[in-house]
Amino acid sequence: MMDEKLENVYSPDFFNKTGHELIDLLTNYLQQSGNQDIPVMNWNEPSEQYAFWKNFKPKNNDPIDLYKNIIDRSIHIHHPKYMGHQLCPPAPVAALTGLLGELINNGMAIYEMGAAGTAIERVIIELLAGKIGYDDNGDGYITSGGTIGNLTALLAARQNAVETDIWEDGIDESLGVMVSSEAHYSVDRALRIMGFGSKGIIKIPVDDNFCLDTSLLDDYYNEAEDKGIKVIAVVGSAPSTSTGMYDDLQTIADFCRNKDLWFHVDGAHGGGAIFSQKYRHLLKGVEHADSVVIDGHKMLMTPALLTFVMFKNKDVSYSTFNQKAQYLWEKSQDEEWFNLARRTIECTKLMMSIKFYSLLILYGEEIFDKSVTHLYNLGSMFAEKIRQRVNFELALEPHSNIVCFRYIIKNSTEREIDSINSSIRNNLLKKGDFYIVQTTLNKRVYLRTTIINPATNSKIFDELLDEIEKLSPDSIE
Ligand SMILES: Cc1ncc(COP(=O)(O)O)c(C=O)c1O
């Protein structure tokens, strides 16, 4: 006999009642966020937040009271004044599909533990490979986030660059990877995990546009080789995180071809532009990349996490966790495509594929074009508004939906301007009406926005700039 309490936990009736109430609550959240009836966030200091949850007891032991409090005390990504980090407001249908995946909880490591999800993953991967511009040999898989995606791809790059079997014998060679100084820290972190150390992470300075300065590739390559470091790969950012600027992938691809190097594209943020007819040109050259990482939870409307790791050559997608020789001997590894854990860091992994697939199957692939194109257009619109205001300075003409700028007061020193912008950002955070972040460019503080909610619009941009003017010290005085 099952314990009564345990039986209640698994009761379909409980699920049905609570599930309907939860959907009502979330519908209300979507409406209130969309209509701006609630702030983007209710700021609480970490210690207060901790104390609240430490002592929390839901009223009448009702899960809905728990859910309400979680929503109230979380940032509202669906709010059109959310313009902070690169996390999209997921399309509700993708979130609902996620709920399904969470409940049926298929593990995905081997085919029988995720039959539908695994086959669906293959369908999507074929679509992505075609969009990147790979031929039939292109392949890949889905993993949990761009950070793990970059690590997985770079592990494959390393195994393919050396003659030895790293998996069996480790590695003594001194290896290097060239990457822009503006690349996301996950690339640096992956290389350090892999034992490259500082000397093996060859940071190439950026040009005036904050893109990897390709004119320096030869010099840095030669310098590394002179020091006895074998360069194995170059990483292009598409785009880099702070500024949203795309590296010149075509030139990096040409360099890699000439030197016989692996070319990895970190397209975690903007790789999704492969779907955009208008902005696809930013990714020119991506089709030559040996590996590409693209996050669904940034530009492609899915809940976190969902990352595509794509390879130009099917065989190497098996080499991350395998000795090199194995895939050469055994030509038919691909017969194992349905046992995904052979290629991913995860053993058990979420049914991520079904979330992307729900959007694809219901709205067609043009929905991703619409989303990326609309958001990148909004980036240009916001930049134009910043340019029109005398007290604002645009950091760069944006390539994407990431826009950096600062408020300036005439005759102030750079240090004063830094502190004004930092205090504006802190005040915005505490007020909770808008959510934006800050970054440092050329050692100066800039306000940074990622326009990632399709409901953000021209009026909201004006309101944000007005609000910043109001919060500036000259208007407070
Ligand atoms: C360019 C780039 N690469 C990698 C990552 C890491 O991705 P994730 O947060 O999915 O691990 C980010 C995150 O912002 C990013 O912008």
C-alpha cells in the first residue's frame, strides 16, 4: 500500500486543480507584465530575500501562494521594459511544451529514454545545419547552455588537432586558441578547464568597432608558434557579449583555412540570425566554421536552457568524448545518432528539443526570422533615439539588439561620467521600472541594453531615456 501522503503527491486530481490555477496565475502574470501593470522587478537585498524564503510558509499550505510569491520576487522577463541580459521572454507555447517535458521527464541519454525527443532533436539539427549552410555532412546536438556548448566544441577541436589520443593518454603538448579579447568568458573558462592555462589563451585585441582585429591574426599566430605554442583554433564571436558586435567571420575562416586551424563560432547570442533574411549577412563565413554554438534561450524564443552545438563534419561531432582513431576506423558511428549521451557532456538531459520544435511546427521557421529581425530592428531604432539626444553618447553603431550608451554631462571628467552612469543604473535597478545593465568599454562605464522582448517599442525607448535624464545628478539638483 502506498503511503497516503505519497499518494497525494502523485495525485492526478491535485495536478489538474493546481495546474489550472497555475495557468490562470501565469496568464495574469503575462497580462500584467505585458500591460506594464507591475514593475519589471521588486528589488530586495539578497539578505532580505534569503530571510523571506528561510521563513516562508505558504498560506493554507496552498502551492498557489508559493507560486505567487516566486513570481512577485523574481524579475519579469516578459515585461517590455526588461532590456537587460540576454535571456528571451520565452514564447508561452514553448514554456508549455517545457512543462510537458518536465512532467514526463524523459532522460534523453539513450534512445529508449527519450524516443520522441531524440528523433525531434535530429529533425531540428538537420534544419539548423541547412540554415548554417552546411552540406549533408553537417550535424550536431542540443546541450544545456552556451557555456557547455563552447566547452564541448573546443574539446572536439582539440582532439582533432593532435595525433595523440587525448582521451586515453592525456596531452603534453603546449596548445593555444586565438580568440578576441571581447569574447564571452565561457570561452576562456572552457580553455582553462581544458588545461590551456593563460599562455594558451591567445587574446587578440579588438578594432575600433570592438570586433576581433583580423589584421593581427598573423602576428599573434607567429608569436605563439615562436614561443612553442601550437595554435589549434580561432574562435569568432557572433556577436561578442558586451557590445553585440559580430567578428568578421569570413576573414577568420580564410585565415583558418590557410593555417589549417579549427574555426569555432560562438554564436550563442546572435547565431540565430541564420534565420533572418535581413541580418544573415552578419554571419557571412559561418558556413566554413568547423563548429558553431547557438542558444535558443537568447534569440530563438525558447526557455533556458537550449543550445545547439553544430559541426560541419558529422564524424567529429562524436570525437569530443572519443579517441580520434575510433571514428576513423568505424565509419558508421552515425548509426548511433539516437544515443545522444555519446556526444554530450550531460548524461540525463532535459527534453530541450521539444520546446524549439513546438514553435517550429506551429508557426513555421519564419517565426525565428520575424523574431530576430524585429529585435535587431529595435536595436537600430533605439540607437537612433540615443543619437538624437544631446546628453547621450552611443558607444557603437549596433550590429544587433545589444545597444551600449552613456549619459554625459558637459565639462565633467571621465571619472565623474563613470560614476554618474553607475549611479543611474543602480537607481534604475532599485526603482524597478526598467531593467538595464552596465558594461565597461575602453575602461569607461556604459549603460547596456539588450532589446530582447518583441513588445519593447519606440515609446518605451523614449521613456527610458527620459527616466535616465531624470535620474542624472544635474536634474536631481
Ligand atoms: C557570446 C556568448 N557566448 C556564450 C554565452 C554563455 O551562454 P549560456 O549563458 O547559455 O551558458 C553567452 C551568454 O551571454 C554569450 O553571450
